[in-house]
Amino acid sequence: MKVKKQKRHRKILTFYTACFGFRKPFKVLCDGTFVNHLLVNRITPADTALANILSANVKLYTTRCVLAELKRLGASYSEALEAAHKLIVARCDHDKCTRADACITEVVGDNNSEHFFVASQDTDLRKKLQEVPGVPLIFGLRNALFLESPSAFQRHYVKTSEEGRLHMSETEYQIFKDRVMNRLNSEEANSSITETLENEDLGDQTINVQSGTKSITTTNPMDIKDKPKFKRKRAKGPNPLSCKKKSCENQNIGPLKEMKGDNTVKRNRKRKRSHKRKVSTETGN
């Protein structure tokens, strides 16, 4: 049962945070009946009990009119008066203290610009605040606290506001139309300027072409072809180094050869013999 309760409260909080912009820490505006219910059922401390419901830090507020009403109720609500004095006093523009429910409805206003959570045990006050968009309500049942689900009026208000944001209003449509017309006028002006510039450029080009043709006819009356601006690459002769004759690698170092026709004659060196030995033998004889 507790898990279902937390899940339901989480869905309600996402509805108010997404559709009406509630942010942490949440502000809770308490009246005298709610403060008295917390004390009777011993739901203390009040800020931690409310923080458990909203899953975030909270700030508790009340008004001067609520304090004055608790004071008028007498000694039976003296403890509630002491506890209410510890809360933050929200500003209300009443010179004379009025009823608590009227003060709270005036503080909340038409659209709850301060993003208050209203905690009250007064059923009439809660029904009245259900007709105001963006007012989450908290009430107590015995020793438990509950966050009331959004009313049909609040859900319908959110749906209609979303549909209204999808379409443009008359003022937005007029602003958009003026911007489109100004843009079209500027584009037409730019296109006309570019056309005039292009026409001037074309006129200058035709004049240059005509002057160029006149100069050609004057300089080249016989239809003689002009020399090419760049020299063409022509085939060159062979490399002289590649045409050089090869040198003889094998040279004859041995006996000389003489060529006589097809016959070759070899010259051999004759050995010179010494005749000393013969002379010595002859002398001996």
C-alpha cells in the first residue's frame, strides 16, 4: 500500500513540475487547521513529514491572518499558535486581518505565481483552490499525509494551453507576416542590383571583345598564323655519349702479331746463346 502511495505522489509531482514549473525546494503554505492536525496526531517534525511525501526539501509558510485567527480561537489552539509562529510568514497585503481561507486564496492569486503547495484540512478551501490552475493540495487523514491529485479543471487547463502553444496568436502571426514581407522586399532589391551589375559587366565584355577583334584585324591582315606562345617539345637527336665506340678490353700483352691479309705471322724471340763455353773448351785443347 505504501509503494502505491509513493508512486501516485510521484506522478502528481511530475505533473506539476512539468506543466507549471515547480522547483525544489518546495514551498508549503499551511493554515491553522493543518497545523492543529499535525499536533493532534503527533506528526512531528512537520518539515520531515512533508519532505517524505514530496521527496524533496520543503519550506513551511503561513500568513499573519492565519496567526491572528489562531489567536482568536483561544487557549485550545495555543500549541498550534506556538508552532505556527515558527513558520515563515508569507506577505499578505491586508491592513486588517481577515479570515484565513480568504487570505490564502488571495496570496495564491489567479495562477499561483509563487508556486505554493497549500496544506489545509478545510474542504471548502480545497474545493475553491481546485478551480485555480497550478495549486497542489495537501491534507491529512489520521496520522498520514496525502497529496491530492490534480482536478479535472487543472488537467483541462493544461491541455488547452498546450493546444494554444501549438498555434500562433494574431499578434505573432502579424509579426511573422511583417518579417516575411521585409525579407522579400530586401531580396527583390538585392536581385535588381545584381541584374544591373551583370548588365554592366556584359557591356564591358562586349566592348573588350570588339576592341580585341579590331586589333587582330589590324595586326594580322593576311590571315597569317601567329607564332605559338609556348615552344613545343620536339624530338632531339641521339645522345652522343651513347654512340661512342667501345674501347678494346682485351689487349694482347704477349707476342706481337702482324696482319698480312688473312695470314698471321708470329715473331718469336730467339734465345741468345753465349759462346764463352765453346771458347773455353777450344783453349783447353
